[in-house]
Amino acid sequence: MAILIKNGLVIKQKTAAHSFARGDVLIDGDRIIGKGGDLSARAAGFQDLQVIDASDKLVMPGFIDAHMHSNEGFEMGRYDNLPLEIWLSEVYPPFGSPAMTWREHYLRAMLVAIISLRSGVTTLQDDVINISGTPEAVDATASAFRDAGLRGWITASMWDESYCNSLPFVGDLVPAEMKARLDAMPAPDWKAQIELFEELSGKWHGKDNIRIILGPCGPQRCSKKLLQEVASLSEARDLPVHCHVLETKTQAVTGAEKYGRTLVQFLKDMGLMTHRLTMNHAIWLTDDDIAMMGEARCSTTHNPLANLKLGSGVSPVRRMMNAGVNVALGCDGVASADTADIFVAFKAAAGLHKIGTFDYNDWISAHEVYDMATTSAARSSLMEKEVGTLEEGMLADVILMDKTDWGFMPLHDPIKKIAFSVNSDVVTHSIVGGKLVMEDRKLTTVNENDLRGEIAEAAAKFERDHCPEMSKGAAEVRPYLDRMYDTATTREIGLYPRVKV
């Protein structure tokens, strides 16, 4: 089927400076085959043609949310005033972790898929944290994305270090009986982690707009052997690696305590510091870290909502950009960002960096954030030749926005309006791979009304049946995590001479 988007204000993309011109976009199959002036004559050659009147619309490439954890879907808005390591014990408790059915995994992912699509996200980089180490969570997530029509780049998350070995000081702080219980928790070894990746990749990679990529959860949570195997797979198959790195000061202390070096240097020593690596968060960086990242041309995901909510800090985005690091935009998991609406993350990123320095030349502009949510986000998963722009030959991931919305009046600069004036309800149409998946704000591939009740029931069941046990399990380790947190956050780190503590 062909689609002609007719007479819209179509974006012209140039890094950090974008303009719009009246014109058409022509789609054939899953690709854009024309962009420019009146394409009616060319489109007339297609017997099966859908014409979308875009005379009152902005026409743009779909947004790419470069970092998400859809598995947190039933915990939006549940937590507050908890730093990352304490928060993690609530969301991923060492004791009382919930067991869920395939359908519950599916509904949780569908909730995030619907919110994402409604905010103009056509591609979701989903880091599905899969503590159980079984295929159901990722399989159900991929199925939900396929059914919703969302393009999904899903990590096979990996974590083979014990609970105590992945956190500083905890092994010495917890009582011997508790340490024995924690150490006895089943954790798949590195071979099982790789085998799970291969199973998921064989089933899903390259099918139904789904890719399976490598996701070591964090260097401190993975054995050296696992990280080395990930590096080898990444190189051999040209696959991206997404890894949480230096989100908090506690993680910076972990690098010093566990490896005697920064986590960036450790990743380089493991063979992972390449253009295929994306470091999620990347806040507690030294000057040498940033130089290494720039030299490797690696990427980072900037997740301002979660960083603010968890008190993690502010990522040095300008310094990384100046060094040549590719910076992408993400919402982050919906239990820390508390939304999968990319407009909310866009606004946070466009405003956050205007504090902290009086040199307004170093502030991050709305147009730079737009690049983070499109071309840079595509680059973070090695897909910049496929998605992120509306150029001919690219995959047809296109969104339309209602330029008659009150917030667009007067239009001024549409990108600045997205950052400061309008909300995600301006998105009216979404096309993913040439398939119209939202038309006039109604999803076309799934019945939202039918799903709403089932998702609400599953979410209520999760709250009723699982959340109390999760909180109970978190409470067991909370006193020791509090002591760890106090120790880590008050420690001077010799590796970080420029960081004030």
C-alpha cells in the first residue's frame, strides 16, 4: 500500500537547525520514496493509495525513545524521594520479586506501547529488565509491540554478579545469615545469559519491526567473562550494546572500590568502549572518561526525568557533545520517569541545562533536544541510516501534528513550540514502517477500549498481590542499603578530582 501525505509543513533536517516547507511525502511499502513539492502525479501511478490531507499538519519523523524499561509499567507514580540504589530494592527487590504470567507481561508492555505511540514515539529502545532470566518477559513485550505497531529495539538484559558483589560495602554490612540468603539466590551464569540472548534473537531479531540487542545491565553487575563475550558478539555481529553506567555517585564509588578505576576505563579494558556502546545516564564522569567516550565515538542516553526523580545528578551533556559523544534522549523506566510520554522528557531536557552555568552559550537548545530524540537516538542503536529523518530511502516512520492547536499559535518555531508550548495530544497520526498505526488520535492496530479494562485489572492485581511482598522484601535490606548509601555519598573519590561532594 502507498500513502501520500499531502500539502503538509514538512521538516527539513539539519543538525541543531531545522526548518519547514510546504510539500508532500510519498510512501511505498515500508519506505519513503518521495519528499518535496506536489507529488500527486507520481502518486497517481499507485492503484492502492491512501491520501492524508496534511494542510493543517506538521510532518516529522517519529520520535525515538532511546531508553525505557517497559517492565515497570504497573509502577508508574508509586515511588518518591528514593535514590537509585534504594529505589532499585523496591522495584527489583532481592526478596519478594513478583512472578507474572505471559499475559501480564504483555499487558504491561502494551500500556507503555500505547502511551509511547500517542506521544509520537514510533521506535522504543526497551531495556527489559528480566531478573528471572527466562524468555517470557521479552517474548511478551515483543509481541505487544508487534501488535501495537510500534518499532521495538529490545535488550536481552544480562546480570550474573551476586547482589552483594554488585554494590559497594553491602557484603560487609549485612548479617551473615542474610548474606548467605542473598548469595544463594539463583543467578544464571554468563553462558546461560548468552544462550538466552541467542534464543530471543533467533525468534525475534529482524522480524515484525523488532530487534534484539545486547544489554549488560551495568558493568558492576556483570562478570568480566560476560562483558568480554558481549564485546565479542557486538563486534562480530555489529550489534549495539546498551549498558547503565555511572548513573549515581554510588556507582562511581563502586568503580573505585571494585576495580580501582572508573567504570568507563573498566569498560574500555573489557573491549566495550566502541561506537557500538551506549552508556545509559553517564552522569558521574571524569574529564578522562569523557575524552575516552569521545575518542570511541560512543553514545549516551540522557534521561532527565529519572535523573531528577532519583536525585542522581545532571548529565554533563554539553561537555560530552563537545568531546564528540553522541547524546540521545530517553524517558527511562516508567517507575522512575513515571511516564512514557516523550514530550515530557523533551521539555525537561530543554529546560534543565539552562541552570548550573551563566554561560548561555553552553545551554542546550530545543533544536539540539530534537536531534537527541531523532537522529542521535537512531545513532545510539546503529540505525541512523534507517530511521530518524524523512529522507528518501528511509523507513517510513512519520508523525503528524495538529498545527492548529492553541499552543502552536502563532507558529514561530515548531521545534521550540514542542519544547515549551504544546503537549503530546498535538500528535494526530503515526506511521511505522509505512503502516498507519494511529489516525486522528485513534490507534488502528489494537482496540484501546477493549484493552483498557484488562490492563487496569492486571495493574490493580499487581498492586494488590505483588506490591506488598515487594515492599516487605525491600524492607529487609533497607537498613543496610541506607548505610551503604551514606558511606558512598560522603566518600571522597580520588578518581574524581573535579566532582564536588
